[in-house]
Amino acid sequence: MAHPKRKTSKSKKRMRRSHHALQSQVITDCSYCGEMMVSHRVCPHCGHYKGRSVLRSTEEQL
């Protein structure tokens, strides 16, 4: 079983984990209804994604 020969310093450990931080989500306008939405997700307001209707709205269900 492999064992480290030297202790990993705090600096090296933190440099290795530097990309683990959370990133903020990208907010864009929906191309169909114009509401603000998270990129690459179905619009929660109208239910469209990439110009297609993915979810039925509450008005259509009634």
C-alpha cells in the first residue's frame, strides 16, 4: 500500500482544492417569455426549453 514520504503542506493541499469552491449560477432571459431563468434549465414560468414546450402550463391543464 502506498504511503506519502512527506507531509503535504497546507499550501499544497489548499492549491489542490482551489477549484472546489462553489460557482454562481448564470441567469439569462427566457427566449420565449422573457422571464429571468437559470441557463440550460427549463423555464419555471412558461415551461419552454430551447424554443420547445417541455412542461404543460397550468392554463393548458384546466
